[in-house]
Amino acid sequence: MDLVKIGVIGIGNMGSSHVQMLTKGQIKGAVLTAVCSRNENRIEWVKSHTKGDVKIFKDEQTFFNDTEIDAVLIATPHYSHPDLAIKAFAKGKHVLIEKPAGVFTKNVLEMNAAAESCGKVFGIMYNQRANPLYQKIRDLIQSGQLGELKRTNWIITDSYRPQSYYDSSQWRATWKGEGGGVLLNQALHQLDLLQWTTGCMPKGVRAVCSVGKYHDVEVEDDVTAFVEYENGATGVIIASTGEAPGTNRYEIVGDRGKIVVENEELLFYQLSQSEREFNAAYAGGFGKPDYEKIKIPVTSENANHAIIVQNWVDAIRNGTPQLSPGEDGVNALEISNAIYLSSWLNETVELPVDPDLYYEKLQEKINTSTFEKKHVTNTTLDVSGTH
């Protein structure tokens, strides 16, 4: 395929960004062919911000039926991602979805099955996988230089959000509209990176999610979760949108040292020998293994959406391996579902979560909700520099 014809569905914050990316020619081998939105204001925006013959659809089915579209980029609200992806696969389209993969694993697993059956290229916008900083961490861990995993700690409190952010849309920060808060929106990238860099999923979670602690919302804006791994390693995840200036610190401890990432700086405290070997052999009482503090020169790049889209297009055109396969989207969602379920049930939850139980409990949240938004501005926000 010489040129991939892309249709974008959903022209909100992220969809608008993708339309501009394609219109400016930032993606080689791809062209914006169509968009789909029911919002008249966003349709007018598309008309004034695109060039060439870009078709505009208001109906999803007509959009998917357009035979000129080779691939679909889905940037709609969270709940709709699996359903729209399944419809796109049924029409033989390649698909790239915005994160999260969905809100609950039950229909995300159905989406993954549809992708496998269809055989089309399926990607998800985990743009931080393209960040050289996290690629280096993954290499250090999975090459064995850190040794066996002992502990993970990630403090994710630098995604501060004022009340006006939550008031920008009716669907945002509600169980029915968004399906979650800081975990599903701001911290999902870190949940993905946690399992992607270490190469392992937690086996159990015990968590506390505080609802509306700092904002007038019905979902969580502050989370503390304790995780356990199969090998006995443990970890803590702390996430909040109510702390300023906030912190983004990722610490991974292994048998052969410690990795610390903060302020876009990567430090590797490399032990001279295995801690377990030192512990067994040292007879001096108060000694500890020698280590070398290594500052690894790697540039952190936060806005990598274009890299993920380009990689997806290259996979369609040339069979290039994907950095962020769509099927991987279920992993971070699995962790977030387990954290929510643990908080709701006030107990430790084993992974993988029971998809039917989680869906049932989420429906209870939706059906018993009495929350009403007081001030909705219906504003499309500029997402530049926020990811």
C-alpha cells in the first residue's frame, strides 16, 4: 500500500490533534481522507483546519462503509473504543485507538478477539512507549542488568487538573461518561509502562480510591494501591490530580541495583554483585554491597503521538513490528480494574479480574449515581504539553 487513507472518528481534544498532525503531513505514507463527528462546531472546525478533499460524516455506519478509508483512528470517549473498533474490523479497516482500550476488560477482550480474527493492523496510543527514557528502562530490566525484580514504586501526582478541566465536558469524570478518573485517564500511561518496562503483571492488588477528594466529581481523583508480583516482589502506585506542583518518580529495585527516574533524569545504582549473593557470603555484620551511581544520558520526549501513528502506518504498509499493539491495551486496564474493584470491595483482588464481576459493579456505580454537574462549559481544550 503506497498511501494509507485514514479516517478520524471523534474530533475532541485528541481527535483534533490527530487531524492537525495528518493535515500538516507529519505522517509519511498517510493522508487524512475522512472525519466523523456529530458536533456541528467541530465539523466547522474541521472545514477550516483541513485541506484537500476530506469527507465529513455525521453517521458512524456510513463512515465505516466508506470504501476509500483504509484505516480508522478512534478518538472518541472511552466507553465507545471497543464497539467502534469491532465495527471497523468488520469492515476490514486497520485500527488505532486512543487510550484507554476501553473501560472494562469484558468488551476489550472481545475487541482483541475481533482484531485477531480480522487480521488487520491494530494499535493503541501508548505514546510513552516511544519515549527513549522508558525504552532505556525496559532495556536495563529485560536485559537482566537490574536482576530479579524486588520492588516498584511510582508516584504520579504531576498531572494536576483544576475544576475547569472536569467541567469542560458533560461526560468527563462521571462513571457513565468516562468510567473512571485519574487511573483511567491520567495514570493509565504509567500503568502500561509499569508492566511494559518490567515485563510482568501484578498478581494481586489492595487499593484505596478517594472519590472527589479535591474536585467536584463522582470518580476518583486520588489513589494509593499496593501490588504484589508472582515472584514475591511488591510495589506501590500513588496517583492524584489534586497535588501541586506534584511528582513523577518511578523507582524499580532489583537484585543487582536500583533504577530511579525523576525530573526526566535516569539514574542506575548498579551493585558490584548480586545482593542475594552478598547477603549469603558477607560476615561483617554491618556491610552492604558496593555500587556505582550511573547517570544515563537519555533525552525524555513526552509528546510521541506522531511516532506511534507513524509506526502504525509503517506496520500497515511494510509489516513493521508495532511498538504499541492494540492487544496490549488490556494489560493496563486489567490493573486499573483490579484497583477499582479492590477499593469498592475493600479487599485484595487477584489478577486477572473477573470481567463479569467488574462489569456488574461498574453498572451499580452508574445506575445508583445521583451526581449532577453544576457547570458544564462544553469546551474543546488544547492538549499541547499535557502528555
